[in-house]
Amino acid sequence: MTAARHVIPFAAALLCAACSGGGNHAATVDANGTAEAAENMAGAAPADTTAPATGDAAALAGYVGKYPFDEVGGATFLANPLVTGAVTAAVGDKAVLDWVLNPGAGPSGPIILKDGRLLSTGCQAHNCGDHRWTILIDPAGTAAQVCYHDAETMGEAGQWYSGGKREARTDLCPQE
């Protein structure tokens, strides 16, 4: 096999990921170097939380400026064991976890650093104003807060999760 056979599909996968328009598509590359674009759908299965650890708690800072489906150190943000562990510890509601940790649930913005924590956002496709969520996590991946908003069941309130506890608040999930 020639190097070009592996480089061209890999470059195509990176191009697909970069042009995905905020998370509507994710590109994957299999062991043979074949690029495949997968349509992210609201009903897709939750992210695999058994992805290998990056081995470095400071690696979460590497996600700043990237989308939740971009890999850093071999794992996407939502599949990184530090993120899945902290988010799962914060949120005790499986239905909320299924939305928040699912990279195919809908559009996502780039991860930013805000007040010393990483902020990752997502929402349901075609319903972002009424169904959205935000993860706030420290760069070490040890503590997370999650905001979840579903206007159909919560009206104008947001549910904030931290340490397995839920608190209804009037502030909606921050998007930046």
C-alpha cells in the first residue's frame, strides 16, 4: 500500500469534519484509511463512554476551539473518559445524559474557555432555542456542571446539574 492511499482518505475525512457546519456531520476514518461521513441524527445512540483515556488530565485544554466531535489525543470531547465521568457524576438523569453525551444529537458550537472552565454546547436540530444543553467542566476534568433546557417540559426555566443534584433556575443554558 502506498502512503497516498491512506493520506487522501484521511485528508477527505478532515475536510468533511471541518465543513460540517457546526456539528451536523462527523467524519470517521477506519483502520484501512477509508473516510466515511456519518449523518448525525437526533435519534442516534449515545456516545461510547468506553473510549480510551487520553492519559493526561490537562489534555482537556486541547479541546478549546474544537467541536465536541473533533478528536484530541485519540478521543472526542464527548467520548473522553474525563468528560463522561464528570458529566455522569453531575447528572443523575439518564434521559438528559443521553442527549448531552450524544455527539449526534444535534448541532454543536466550538468549545470555548469561559471563566476558567471549558464550555461545550449542543442543541436539538431544528429546535435549538427550545431544546439545548451546556457542559461546563474544569480543564482537569474533575468537576462538571450541566445545564439542560427543554421548553416543552420546563417552560422558560433551565435545569442545572452538579454533583448528582438538580436545581431549576430561571437562567437558561449559556451558549457562549
